[in-house]
Amino acid sequence: MSNILLNTLVLITLGAAAVHSGDKAIQAHPLIMIVTGSDQDLPFQVPVTFEFGDVPGRSYVFQFTFANGKQACESDLDVEPPKFDVTGFKGVVERRMYWNGKAQKGLYLGPALMFKKAWAHRKERVVGNYRFFELDISETSFGALGYLGYAWMPGNVKISWDIGVGYSHVSGTGSREIKIDESGVAFDLNLGVGFVF
């Protein structure tokens, strides 16, 4: 089964599971699913977002992303290094505040916290004149972001777009004495399509 077909099935399943009442929403993210599903150098990612309104114009948003597949690595060599097998997940918790103060649609702002965990493995291989050693790497990332976005709600369909900017810290360890300790600016871009219920 192709990844694009799987994307379509996920969207249909999410839609079929929704029952309309209006203060909650579930969304898939077809753009990132299609991009990662069609790129052989990126792990396939499946993000799903749940939104729960507690007061008019305010909601809690929980986004979960699962990733699995091959990851290419950058190199200045004249051969392509073996790809890593990558598995990971990401969770984002956001407090969303809509500008209109009433409905969960229109312009919104949202402070958020992010946690990400990933594992990568590469088997030992010889490519051309180069020997690539077996590697195992584990990474953990924490971040704080601020989102700016806009949500449309035609009927019981919800479409939202947002961009997040903030700070993240990545730490990790691996075989062959690999150590990772990096901090910097974090970016996140989302296009969600789903249903209110």
C-alpha cells in the first residue's frame, strides 16, 4: 500500500469517527503526510491534532506526531552514505486564544510546549572506498513556541493554518561516543484539515 493511499485512508477514518457538536475538533495534516510520504529521504510522519474548547474563544490543543522510515544524512563525500532507520514521536500542548473571544475560528494566538524523542540506527556498510560504521543515536528535544494562525469552520469542517516560532534544546547520545547538545530557534508550520464534533 502506498503512503499516499495510507494518507487518504487516515483522513477518511478521522472524518468517519467525528460526531458533530461543535466544541471539539480533530484534524489530520495532509501536507506533511504527503511530503514525507513521497520523499524517499525523509521518515513518513503522521500528525493528528485534537482541540478541546473549555470557554468561548479558548481551547486546549494537543498534537501528536509519529515518524518512521529512512533518513538521509548530509555528506561532503563523493558517495551517498547509508540512510538511518528512524522512529520517533512529537507532542505539542498549546493554549489557543481566538481573537474574536467567542467561537473557535478566525485569527488565534497560542503559546505551546513541545517534546520530541527520536531513535536512529544505521547498519555497517561499505560504499565505494568508504566504510560506514554501525551507529545508534537517541535524541530528546524540548521547546517553547508561540503560534499565530487562522481557522476556518465551514459547517462541521475545520481548516486551520499556523506558524510557530520559539526556542528548542536538543540533547542526545549514541554509539562511538556521540554526544549531542544543541540549542536554537525552533520553527513549526501546520496545515490542519478535519471535523468539529
